[in-house]
Amino acid sequence: MKEKLRYIFGRLLVRIMPRKAARLAETGMTIVLNENLSKIEYLMRDAILKKAEKDKDFDNLSELHRNYWVNKGDELFVETDDMFENVFLPKWSFIFDELEIELSKGTSEFNTLVEIGTGNGNVLNYLSKKFLQINRFVGIDLSVKQIEINREKFLSNTKLEFVAADAVDWVKKNGEDYTIFVTSGGVLEYFTQENLMMFLKQLNTLGKTIFIAIEPIGIKVNFDIDSDSQIYGPERSFSHNYKRLFENSGFEIWHFSKVNHDNADWYFTLIGAVN
């Protein structure tokens, strides 16, 4: 009942203050840091996100998330700078040991690694030192500010390229075969199911491709009951059925595992796929 009243009040505020609501939507409101929204703004935020979910307007929901990463992504990356040391290395990096084994099995030489949603660039920098046989490492992010920071921060690592772009658009123009694609910590969760399927099928047309995805799934999501993508959590992002989506897009799964996080309403799925 309390949640219903919050939603009704939030919707009322959106109607009373349409300009404020539009500004919230345009500048981004996916993740709230350090209580940087007023109580009124917070109610409006919840109402906007939940209405998009209620109306099944998934494209609008995805666009709201995109606005956040374009305009405020750099703020989050500052706040979560310790995630590489505290989460990625101890909990997730093992999948790249598995990737080393996978690469050693084949005769194909992969020459490019692209990280989609590169954030602060720490993961890409780490991978450039782990996979010495790969010459080119490209980090793509929607945040122009963060890309500028990364270019300065990693100036001495000549293997790294940082690009401010939409990953789908970048792949259309620059995608090549023998490329490894990586997402780490939650990137594909902001794609709609339809757009993610289209993107994976696009990658499959490039030629030989490997994809490593480290993505969150809501703990209450059960793909045995509903195999489609489902909205979860306070961000109202998408829990995708990655195994099904990759396989339906022409990929084979060579690694699939999950990592739980204490006191969280989600876990992380780690996927290794090859076409």
C-alpha cells in the first residue's frame, strides 16, 4: 500500500511539474549517488521508471538509462573506483583465465579486444597486460567526460584506445572478425531484449567473435518460468536470459557461471561465448 501511494504521489508530481520531470529524464536518474536528489525528485524518478515498466515501454526505459550514462556516468565511476580491486579481481577475473585456455585451444589469432562500457578503463588496462598477444584494446563508453579522463590517465599505454560512442553504432562502422568483446559489471542490462538480440546477431555477422559478459541478474528472476528478459531492482534495468539470447544469435556457450554478492538482490552471471 505504501509503495502504491508513493507511486500515485510521484505521478501527481510529474503532472504538476512536467519541466522538472523532463529535466530529470533527460539528464539521467538511473543511479542515485550520495542523496543527490531531493525527496520530490526521488518520488518523481520512481514514478517515471515504474510507469515505463507498467506500460511495457521498454525502449523508453532503455533510453532513460542511456541518458544517465551519457550525462552522469563519470560521477559513478569516481564513486566506484575501488570496484576493480575489491570486486573484479577477487570475484570475476577468473573468467579471463578461462579465456586464456579457450584461446589456446584454437588456431585463430584474435587481434582486437573491445570493452563495451569501459568506465574508468581499469579492466581494459588489466586485460592489455594479461593478453600480450593482442595488439589492440578499444574501450567504448557513452560518457565523453570519462573517455577524456581515460585518455589522459592511460597515456603511457599505447595499446589502449578510448572512444566516446554508442557501441552498436561503433560496431556497425568498425567491427571486424577475430575480435573479443567484453562487458564487465553491468552494461547489457540497459539494452532491451530486442535490441540486445539484434546487437548479438550483428556481432555474429562480423566473423570469428568471442564475447565475455559479466552481468547482473535479479535473485527473484526465474527463467524456467519466464524465459524472457525481466525488469528488476531499484534501477529498473533488465535481467536477460543470456544463455538463450547468445545461443539464438549464433553463439555457443563455453563458460557459464554465477557469483553471489552478500546482501544483494542480484547475482552476477559470467558468460563466455564464441560463434
